[in-house]
Amino acid sequence: MKRSPWRQASLCEGLIGSLWSSLALFSALLILSFFLFDQQIQQLITHLNLSSTTSEPFQKLLLAFLLIALLALDVILPVPSSMVALLAVASFGGLGGYLLVFTGLCLGANLGYWLGAGYFRLLSNWLSIKEWQQAGRLGKQLSTISLICLRGVPVLAEASVLAAGMQHFPPKKFLLVTSLANAGVALVYSALGSFIQEDDVLFLAVIAAIVLPIIFMGGAHLLKILKLSYQKQATRYSSELLEGRFEISYYYPIVFTEHIFDPVNPCLYQQLAQPLVESPIKILSFIDTGLLQSAPELKYQIYLYFNSHASTLHLLADPIPVPAGELSKTPEVLQQLYAQMLDHGLDRHCYVLAIGGGAVLDAVGYACATFHRGVRLIRIPTTVLAQNDAGIGVKNGINAFGYKNLLGAFYPANAVINDFQLLSSLPRRDQIAGLAEAVKVAVIKDQVFFQWLEQHADALAAFEHEASRYAIRRCAELHLEHITRTGGDPFERGNGRPLDYGHWAAHKLESLGQHRLRHGEAVAVGMALDAVYSSLSGLLPKADAERLLRLLLKLGFCLSPPELSLRDPQGGLQVLQGLEDFRQHLGGQLSIPMLHQIGTSVSVHHIERSLMEQALLQLSMNAASDFSLLTEQYAK
């Protein structure tokens, strides 16, 4: 969107800083423009007023269309809408001006909504990434009341309708709410404009353009004061309040190495042998049974490693097997982990080594988080997915009552050690499955990394070491950056979760197939589904959706598993229940990350079910007519 510098600065202030400072800047600029361009604008107004009194119907009609167009285009042009509205009333009278203002405001609101939703792709591309983020921040708090209150506030009126489109506010509800609000705003302009005399029209229009927003914002501020007063009154008879507040700083290194259990490799020893801890340090290890089957020599290597450091490190028992995959994330396995910890006398100063894939890390991590309220943990991920995603974060948990990750805790490990050699014994299916998370984090956060994945897709599909090492490390870097810096929400207290892209469907697909699909395989399908939906809804360019699907297919993912077509007894697609499950997981408000373009995502709070069903059918039936790539490769 092409904006003048002062309007862009005003938008930044309105969304990020104080609303009142934004209004002060807006008012100052209006007054300045009045003194600088008084004579020129007065001549234009005189011409408009003369045109409005002419008997030529065509000229009056042209003037009416001009005023409507100015009000409608306020969302993309620096138009002083308050002045235009008052001039419409002064030129066409109370009733005529009211109809013109109402029509222009409604057209402008709907144009902003369509721009935000991406329906006008050419115009939407004018919006910079910064403007999308600014409108997105307003959208997190956007509600029906917000839409109504902001209709009369300069700059924020346009930002609010953009935000409504971005979060896919229900279209019918948006039309009703904004139409009623615009009717009220137009009525105010009509009433005020009726008192404006021709000689003083410009000066009074400038004053009114300042006064009206103050009235709107002052009213909102008064409501806020009354609300706070009511809350204080309600708490007069309650007990006194004590507030506790403290902050905790976490640090955990993520080490990349090879042959971690070689006695001459110092990585693990450096993380265990802390100088302030008494020796010998007690250690209990849990290991993925799938890893033991593919690398049976590993158990003996662990024994030799700790035997060589026996004076400092004391391994309490041989590595204890834990069921591989989702079988480890059950209450029964959790109880067995607790029993092992209790039998070996673990306390808060002992260490636990969790060696395995993401599911084993989740289960053992949850046990460590809750046993004695926290036992020291070192994660040693042994799958691609665990090394570039699951092992990096701070989430732990198990499945319960038919829900994935229903029970869990946020508990950072003391250290994460990635050994690339542990991946060499994995089946090819598991090596490829983990690449889905690399694609996910690239497509939502890093366009350059996504292009790199496209260029090296053949090497990644063959799991060539150099390309695979870089992909795993870069994916881990982006995940860690989001958790610790960019995202700023490691414990997921908010609803905006870009890293959950593709996950609402993935979790449901896993459970529908009783975990026949690997997590990465399900995420690949979920990303493809959401990309098709975004393209169909106009949010994502078709070319970008094709790029994502083409990359996933080239890496070897099947994007049309049978789980995608399962239906309930009523004939509904079962995977769509994942939307409701995800809503409950988020605490009641749906927030789905969707692609806006490669490298950028936005949060969507409403999913059009019929459109999602269409996207589902395109994938499950391999008949996506708008995506030519879903033909030959699917047939294979």
C-alpha cells in the first residue's frame, strides 16, 4: 500500500504506541495543512459547492461519485475522510450527504476487509510485511466492539478492517457490524454538517475532523474508566491482595557433534561434570527401543564410555529401554519411568539421559519435570525430527484420554546434544520424515532457507550427509531463535503459534491412523492441506502453494494418505474434528497459522468449513485441478 510518510508514522503510533499521541499528530497535521493550503482548498470547495448547486444532473452525479470514491479509497490513500464527509453534507444537504457518507464508508470498510483477506491480490501486494504485522497485532485483540468503536477513529478505522480480513472475521457478521457502525458515524457527520455555513465550511470541517475523533476516543476512554471504577467497587468488600512476581532465566546449550559415546569426545562429560556438583555424579539413562534394534552396539558403547569416566560419572544401571514412538507416551509407560527413578534413588541432583526420538524425549522429559518436581535432564535426540525440532524446545508430555499431548509440562533440558552419526542407522522413512519440520520452519520464517531446500531437494531425499547436516542445524537455529528471541513465548501462553503450521490436521491424522503415520509425515500433509486452503481463500498466491507442494513431493512425502478421506457415521470428514480439538487445546479461541507468502505467515481465527472440505477433497482424491503438479507424482 502506498502511504505518505506522515500517514505511515501515524499508523505505527496508533498500533504500537499511544492512541492519544497518534491523534495529536493527526490533529497537528490537519491544522498545519489548513494554514498552508487554506486559499487553494477554499477555491476547490467553492468550485465543489458551485457544482453542487448547478442544475446539470451529470455534474452533481459526478461530484457524488467523486466524494464516495474518496471515502472508499481512504484505506489505500491519504484521504482526510472527516473533511470529505462534512463537505458531502454541506454540498448535498443532510439526507443526501448522509447517504453519500454511509455508502463511501461501507465501500471502504469492505475494500479493507478484502485487502486484508487477500482477495485483491494485486492491491494486497502493496502492503509491506511491516504493515501486515502491525495490522496483525491489532487483530489479536479485534472483536465486534473494537470494530464498532474504531469506525470513527482516523487511521485505526482502516487498520481495523485490514485486521478483520487478515483474521478472516466472519464476512456476514463483518458486513452487519460495520454497516451499523457506519450508519452511526454517517449520522454524526450529517448532524454536524447541517450546521456548517458555506463561508466557514473549511475551517469548521478542520475543527470537526479533530473534534469527532476526540469524541469517539474520549467516549471509549470514559467507558474504560467506568469499567475500572466498577471493578474497584466490586473489590471493596474482598480481602486484601498480595502480588507475587519473579523471573527465571534459563540457559541450555545445543551441541552438535559426532560419536558422542567415544571416551575421547568431551561433549557429554562437559555437560555432566559441573564443578559445583559433588562427585561422582549419579546418572540414569533411558533409551529408545527402536534405536537399540537398529544400533545394538550402542548399549555397549554407553557402558564403555561411563566405565572410562568412573571416577567422576556413576551410571546407576544399564540403559533402560523405553517403547519407541507414540507407544512411549502413555500413562502406563510414565508410571514405569517413575518406578525406575524411585528404585534407583534419583534425587534433584542426579542426571537423566533421554536417548531417542521425539516421543521418547517427550515422555522421559515429562517424568523428569514431575519427579521430585524436577530432575536434571540431558536430551540426546536420535531422529532427524528430534534433532531439528522436538529436542530443541521446552515441551514435554504424554497422550491421555484419547488426546495427543493432553498431559505435559514446560521443562527445559540442561543440555541438548545432537550426534549426526546416530541418524545413520535410521530407516530411510524416518530420515525423510524429519525433514518436514525443516520445510515447515523455512516456509513460515525464512524464504532464503526455503529456496535452499528447493535447490537441494534431491540431495536431501537421498539423505546425503552434507546437505542433511546443514538442514538439521539451520532448522534447529530457527526453532531456537523463535523460542528464545523472535517468538518470545516459550511456554505458549498466547495463541499466536507460527510453529504449529500444519499441526491441527497432523495431530488428528496421527490419531485417526493409530499413529501409522510418522509425525513428520502427518505434518507434511497438514502443510499441504493448509497451503491449498490458503490459495483457495485468496490469502496465498497459487504459485507459492505449488512451490510448497512440489518440494514436499520431491522429498518423498505422500500428501494423500487414506486417513485424509475417513468419514464419520454422518458422512463428515473426520480430520475436520481436528479444528475443534485444536481450539480446545488453545483454550477456546481458534488461531491457525496460514501462509501469506513463502517465508511469512499470519494467524487466522476463522476457518470456512466448506472451503476446507474443498481443499481436503483436492488432496484426498488427487484431483486438484488448480495444482497441475498433483498428477503424475501422486500416481507413482
